Amino acid sequence: MNPHRPLARVPVGSTAVVSRVSGTRTVVRRLLEMGLVPGTRVTVQRTAPLGDPVELRVRNYALSIRRADALGIEVE
């Protein structure tokens, strides 16, 4: 069983650790620059009513990203 799952599938209020970021080069670079590097703890704070965007707590600040980008972030 693979313990890794996309960040978009982590329930609200749960914490996970980033293990990999994938996507296009520009999207990956943007996410890494915002602090979503492997080993970082991320807490899902809330999601919009239709599921997009997703609000995260990363390194003591709030970050909102698109659900499509959250699907490319693998967490443990």
C-alpha cells in the first residue's frame, strides 16, 4: 500500500508532510518558492464550497492554491 496521496485529498484540519511536487516546470518552481518543499509540514485549513481553492497553513502563514496544483503535491 502506498502511503503517499495528493494534498487535495487530505481532509480539512489534517496535517501532512510534503514528499514530492510535480507538474509543469513553472508551477513546480512557483510552489517550491512558496515553501512547499519536500519535508515541509502542511495543514489543510479549509476549502472553498466547490473545493477550489484550498487554504493551507505552511511555515506559519496561510497559503491558498488551486485544487489542480494541490493534486500535484504528494504528501505522507
